[in-house]
Amino acid sequence: MPFSFNSLMIVAILLFSVGIAGVISRRNIFVIYISLELMLNAINLMLITLSRYFASLNGQILAMMVVAVCAAEAALFLSLVVLMYKRKGCVDTDKFTSLSQNRDKHHE
């Protein structure tokens, strides 16, 4: 049974809203990353829904390109998190803001 256009758009909007709430309310870098990925998946759902609605493949092609870029972004993100964890010993975003201050102290 195919889903209606309105129901898919409502699900995408709800997923995007949950992602925004996760980014705003959390301090853990992994939770923020998962929330960002949730937002990107909501956008992909919107693109595919609009692509089906207008009977065009453009939205589906763009969604596949977003998935490819997200894979590269995930690799970069995880490598940065590992580097930050080695330096600070935690994944709290409040600790990451002090890196620029520490760097300035070493150059004095």
C-alpha cells in the first residue's frame, strides 16, 4: 500500500524537528552528530517524496548524492572526534571550545 504525499511530508518534518531538538539540547558530540544525520535523512525523504510526486528522478539523484557526501563526512567526523578525545579525554562540546585558547597559550 503506497503512502500518501502528505503523510510522508509530515514524517519528514517530524524527523527534521527531532533532529533540531537533538542538536540544540545536547552537549555530547555523538548525539549531535546523530541528530544531524537524522536531519539529513529527513531531507532525503522530502527529496524522494517530491521526486515521486512530480514524476521526476532529479530528487532521487540528489538524495543519492547527499548519501555519498554524508559517507565522506562521517569518516571526517569520526577521525576528528578520535583526535579530540585523545587531546581532551571526553566528548563534551564545552571542552572543545577551549582548544583555541590552549593553542594561543602555547604560542606566547
